[in-house]
Amino acid sequence: MSNQSHESSSERIAILFGNLKGNLGDFAILQAMIHQITLAYPGRGIDVYAHPLVPIDAMRLAGFRRFNGDVNFPGTTYYKAATSFEKLLLSSFLRRRIQPRMIESLAKQAESSFASFAAYEAIFFAGGDQWSGKELGLAMFGTLMALQRINPNLYSFPFSLKASIVGLYPPGLLKSYFSRLRQPVIVRDSLTKKIMDDLGVTCVHGADCVFSLPDAVAEVEPAAARARERVLFVVKGQEEILATAIERLLAQSVKIELLSTCPQEDDRIFQPLAKRFSIPYHTPATWQGVIAEFRASSLIVTNRLHGLILGSIARVPLLPVTDRKKSLAFARDADMPHHVKAATDVTRDLLENALSDKELVLRQMRAYQELCRAQPNSPVTPTVL
């Protein structure tokens, strides 16, 4: 791997498994990938292939394309849907035996469909934790095997694994899958690093590539006509738990507004909450829109990893809710001076304490952001060599 400059612009680069379902954290990941690839391969065209098992949010994809007009979206990667019987087997105790066979079968079927991919100068798998899924893993590992027989220039941006993956495949087979990616593989958490080390896959502990987004995000202006004292609630959870937290804060005269970075996951809960408490609910069309909303707020309360990351980039004080592993890891790694274990622990006094310590909170966020930007976050930069 090298960060060499290329003279010709005839070759193209492919990004596979772009998650375009509407999660703005995933669109931010894609933006960071495009930024890093453009630096490493100047003048190259980029083709982004969507994940075949994830629906596409046409409106948010259109918003993303407004900022990336030179990027091509040819469609999805190849996938042959599992039959009802195969899905049943994948959910049974036989999965450990059945899944590898289905992956090999998919790889053989996919080879002809991927023949044209031999011309790509490099092929990148999008980051995330999709390797650990049932059909998601089937699609990704099958594609990886098919492409490795056609084009060995296969890379992956930083990703995470669930601990359950080690019980779903024989260790040697799992190692053979990930060894098809150019080494070292970059992982974005200590659990995944341990899994890879135990498998014997050469890897480095890096950071989420969203931290590498260009400094141009500083040019995003705060959203207009917003009450700057408002607190944005960007918390994934059960409706009644969130309702309890919101009701208490409203009773304490806290100006709470809801925001989702993934309406497909949050609408069914956030829409009733917004109606019930008569509070605004924001669903930005782009990740830049999230930055704009954050910058028009006094504090962000969130347990979403990319809510925390985008909040760091926006340089707005954060109050992490650590009821999810990734948000807990962020709070610990960033040494955040204020955080809560659950949304129901948030009080006016705690919010005021976080705001009174605003400079300390921002200082910790900046330090953590710089630390992450200095860590490996792209497979085509010198930091991973």
C-alpha cells in the first residue's frame, strides 16, 4: 500500500456496500472514504455500489449527490437472495456449517457478474459492522471471495465486529476470509482488534474514518431561526423511557428538541414523542445538515456513535448517554467530564453543570478528535504502513 500519486485518469475506483438507507452517520462514512480515496488516487473516477440488502433513501442520496456530483452510483453489488429454507437454516444451530457453503456458492455465482471489476485500480469495502450479520455476512464474504479471484486490490475502511462472529465460523475459515483484504486491516475498536489478533489476521487499531473529514466542515453555518439555548436530544431507545426523560426535562423548563440521524430507525418513536410533548423534531437531509443543527444548539445529548463524532466535528458540547457500548467507549476514551448511564438520568442540574464546564468539555472533545485523526483511518494513507 502506498499514498502514491497517479498520472493517468483512465482508471476508476470502486466502493462496495455503501449503506444508503438514510443513516446520516453512514453517509458521513462514505464522504470520508471519498475524501481519503481522492487524496490517494487524484483524478480517478469513483463508483459507489450500494448494499444489496439495504433499502436506498432516495431523498438523502440526492442530498449527498449535491455535494458529490462527480461520484457515480451504478447500482447495487451482486446478490442472490437466500430462499426461505436457507434463511431458516441460517437462524438454526446449523448456521456454522451452512453459512460457509452458501458463501462459497454465492462467490461462484457472482464471479461472472464481477468480471468487469478486474479493471478497477482498487476496490474498497465500506466500514461498519455488517460483516457480522447473517445475510449481510453472506453477501459481504461471498462478494469478497468472488472479487479476490478477479482483482486482488481489495481494501477495507475501519470496521467493527460483533463478538458473536467467532461462534459462527470456524476460526481458520474466518481468518481466510479477512486475509483476502490487503493487510494490515484497520479496525475501530479494541474488541475487534482482539478478535483479529486471535484469528492471526494482521491488523491495526485505528479510528472511525469520519474523524478524517476535511476541515471544510468548519464552513457549515448554524441552522437559521433556531433557539440557541435549546438542547438537542439525539437518543436511540424505547419510547416510554425517552418519554420519561423528556417529560422530566420539560417540567424543569429545559428547551428540548428531537433530532434523528436515521429517521428510518427513529421515526416510529420520535414522531409520537414530538406530538405528545409538542416539541420540534428535526430530520436533516444531509450529514452537513446535522452539523448545522448541532451548531445552532447549546448542548447535544446522544448515545449514537456518529452523533458523538459529528458533535465533535461540529465543536458543540456533548453529553454522552452511555447505555450503548460504542457511546460508553467514546465517553471513556475521550475522558468526558460529564456523561450519564441512561437517558432518564439526564436532569437540568446535570445539563447546567455540563454547560458551566463548556470549555473543559470542548477541550476534551478536541483532544480526542485530534487523537483519532492521527490514528489510522484509511487503508491508503502512510499511517497504516
